[in-house]
Amino acid sequence: KNPRYFQNTATGKVVYLTGSHTWSNLVDIGPKDPPPKFDFKANLDWMEKLNHNFIRMWTWELVSWNTKGNRENKLHTAAPQPFARTGPGKALDGKPKFNLKKFNPVYFDRLRSRITAAGERGIYVSVMLFEGWGLQFSPGAWEGHPFNPKNNINGIDGDMNKDGKGTEIHTLANKAVTALQEAYVRKVVDTVNGFDNVLYEISNENHPPSTRWQYHIIRFIKNYEKKKPQQHPVGMTFQYRGGKNDD
């Protein structure tokens, strides 16, 4: 069998996925605060005209994004985030701190509604769960991450080696961090499990030390969905820099 083809077990239809993406198709991102709202309907209209049937739906773990790492020179903001900003206290960006045990309904309602809208056009959605490039390469990225202890009320510090990057959150080094990530993944699965047009991507361009962590999340989703009405494909994409396709 050709692994580039999928079969929708609900319909029996064989599917070849081909499509487009843009970076703000779930989380709004831009140089203003709040960032401009993305016109998702216009994006779907454009894709439909091109007969595309696949979206890579991005998540952003950072509340701010310094684009010097992308050869630009702007500070972008990203919203909404999966976790609620309840306070008490202010995070490093001057907004309420995150409560990592409370989810933001705006994020998950948007995720559900956009998958619904895509499905009505016959478009499949790869739901990105984590994003690894930013922590590695965006200047000052750790200051904009909810797992920075100055940004949350839960006492979570994902920067295990105190190098100011926090890339250890995408390993299994901190059990408290992994537990929060698992709770978030459960919330995503609970939100979208009923859809036929869903796939999962563990992370965009994470660092090579994330391999065991990514495998763990894959197994976690597979085991959790066993108890659910539907089971979906789960993918792991290339690790940057220094990854291997064999992983």
C-alpha cells in the first residue's frame, strides 16, 4: 500500500492530502496587540477554489514572537492561548498570569468551529499540538512562554538547566510539565474527537532531544482515543535542526 494515501474509515473513501497553510490560521499573530483577526472564511474560499483538501493548523506556544529569528525586526503578539489568563499578578508582558490548570474556552471554541467549517468544505485539518521552533530561535522567547515561572500562578518552571531557553519542556525531564501537557492534549482530543476530518501533528520543528517526548505524546493520544468514538492519525514531523527522517 502507498503510505501517502489515507482511507477515511467512516466513509471508506481513499484520500490523498494536498493543501496549503498560513501561520495565523488558528492563533492570531501580528505586530499589533491584540493582533489582527485572521479571515478564516476567506482562506477556506481560496483553498476551495484550488481544490485543496488539507490544512496544517498552527498553534503558537509563545505570547510574543520576535521575528529577528526570521530575518525581520518586529515583535509580534499571538492570541488566544490554550491556557486562561486569570492572575493574580502580572506576567512579563504586563497581562494577567496564566493558570495552567484552567483552559481558555475562546481557544478551544475557535478550534472546534474552524474544524467544523473546514469539514463542510471537505477539507482535512492537521491539528498542531506544540511548536518547537520559537523556543530555539526566537530572541527572548522564554520570556513569552506560559511555563516561565514569571508568567504562571502554578509555580511551574520549565527551564530545568537555567539557560534561559526552556527547551526542556519538550522533553520528559519535568514530570509536572509533562502532566500539564497531557491535560492540554486531553482537552484537545475531547474538543475534536467527534470530527472525521482531523489528524494530529505533535509539534512543528522541535529539537532532536524531543524524540522520546514526542513518542510519549503519540502513545498518550493513541491510548486516550481508544476509549473515544473515533481514532485519528497521529504524526511526527521533522525535527529542526539536526533531525532525521528515520526518527
